Amino acid sequence: MHWLALLRPGDWLVMAGGAALVGLSLPLLWQGGFAERAIIRQNGQVYAEADLHSRRDFAVPGPLGTTLIAIEPGRARVVADPGPRQYCVRQGWLRRPGEIAICAPNRVSLQIAGRTRAYDSLSY
């Protein structure tokens, strides 16, 4: 441990700054960048695309009824769905590219997209 004696206070400051920079940039690089838009699909077809910079609400018709989707700056969510289990509503706010809420019984989905595509897994 004699190498610790060679470190000066400025060295500790540089190491702490480097660790903070890595810690702050890792989530942005790992998660595929910033969320830019929400893609709403109905029955497999794109129903609407919305920019995530403004507040909007959508009422998407489906075979069981209407699914309500709320979009706020930087996030989106399914507010209400006529499906029996409410899995898509329980997803909560979607913020990162690649996140998706699927209301399968009503055939409606909400996906967050960014400039780069985030993958859960890759296979050949």
C-alpha cells in the first residue's frame, strides 16, 4: 500500500471527478439515449406518433372499448384500458427508448422510441 503515499490531493480530485463523469454518463449510454417520441399502435398498425415535448391525450378505439393514453414531456403512459387484467395500466410511466406497454385484449400498444434502438437481447 505504499502507492497511496504517492497520491496528492489533486489526484484524488481527478479520480473523484472521473468516477462522477462515468457514473453520470453510463445511464445515457447504456439505455440507448433520450426518449423522443411515443408510438401508439392499434391492431398492429401505427395509430399515432407523438413528440414527447408537449402534453397530449389520446383515446384509441379497440374491440373492447377505448384505451386512454397520456403523454407528458419526457414520458407517456396508459391511463385507462377496458381489458380485464390492467397490465398495461400497471406499467406506469414509460420514459426510456424501447419501453412498451401492451394492452393485448384491446389490441393497443404504447412504445417509447429514441434516436437509437435499445435491445433487451440479441440472438442469431
